[in-house]
Amino acid sequence: MTKINHCEKDLNLLKQIMSLQGKKTAELRELWNKTFDYQPEISSREYMISKLAWRMQELIYGGIDADIQKKIEEAAKKIKAPKNPQSGKFNPMVGTRIVKEYKGKTIEILVVNDGFAYAGEIHKSLSSITTKITGTKWNGLKFFGVAGA
């Protein structure tokens, strides 16, 4: 393949990915159903866009190398399960993203070592973030619809 053809392929892929931003949620769901054989874990537009974009790239450039996939699976086996998974206590892993749409905006929280990162600040609880977002006291677990609520 020539360098020009490779650049054209990259440009076409970029255009396809960028077009996802202009699609309505119903159009994204329709594309999702054509692309995947399961429903999205999160019904957020941003989540669907990121997963669809990832899949488009995977189809063009290939997926994860088999050796890398094996290393990921081995690392996952080494992760210890919570002592009592039925306790209902919300204890997400560092790096977990919590996404919610609220009043037309996508809110994204990142679980970090010291709590939860939102809008450039670290918070000790989801409830403090929820209060900042809504201006009223809420149970953060309920607001974000996460386990343990």
C-alpha cells in the first residue's frame, strides 16, 4: 500500500469517527446494534461514540495482538476479588470512569487513588460531586446509579 492510500484510509476513518458526534442518540443506537451483538453497558452518547470509534479503528487496523490479549487476561486473573462481593459496598477500581447525562450535559468522573476526580478537583465522595453539580444534597451513589445505592 502506498503512503497516499494509507493517508486516505486514515482521513476516511477520521471523517467517519467525527461524523459520530453529529448523530442523534437513536442513530447511534441503531449503528451500535449493527456493530455489536450486545447492548451498551452505559447508555451515554459519549460512551457509545467512544466504543463505536474504537470498533471502527479495530476493523481497519486490527485488534489487540494475541500475545497482548493473553497478558491482559493473565493480569486480570491476578486481581483479587472483593472479600464480600455481596456486601453492596461501592468500591470501584482506580481508573474506573463513571458517566452520567444530566440536564443535557455529560458528566464524567474518574476514580483515582484519593477519591473521585471531577472538573479538575479531587473529591472524597460522589455525594460532594453531586452537590456541586446540582446545588442540593443528594446520595451520590443514587444520583450516578452505581452499585450500593
